[in-house]
Amino acid sequence: MLIRRQGIAAALLTGALMLTTAHATADAKTRDCGTMSRGDQTVRVKVTRGPASCKEARKVIRALADGVGPKVGKWTCQAGPRGVGCVKSKPRSRITALFV
């Protein structure tokens, strides 16, 4: 009987840890804004920090794809081998567009 109770207690503790981890992940400021395609390239757009909206993030990435340059409004962007990252100082925000 003691072993069964310990097993149930362990299962409850594991469930509580999973809920705590899921809650901490949900509180993170990363927001998935879906995918965008241009030609044969597809990117997944995310807001990884700050109050930027998905609408604003997608607008910035769309402007970059249209060839506006490394600066889009108040956003400063830099491309890398896996995608594009952009930052804005006020209000402090960060977005990414990673190749899928």
C-alpha cells in the first residue's frame, strides 16, 4: 500500500512540475506570428521580446523582403544564415523571421 501511495504522490508531483513548466513557458514574451512566403522562401515570424504586435512584425519582414534595406522605420535588422533579426529601442522589442 505504501508503494502505491508513493507512486501516486510521484505522479502528482510530476504533473505539478509539468504544469509549472507549461505556465512559465506561456508567460514568456515570445509570440508566434505564423509563416510568410515570398517566392520559394518561407519564414516563421515571431515577436521574441517587447510589446510589438504580430501585425507590426509581419509588416517589417514584408518590407525587408521587398528590399527596403536594413532599416525599416524604427527597426534595425540584420540577416544571418538562418533568417533575419530586428530590434527597436523604444519601446524595446525584438522580432525574428527564421527560414522554414
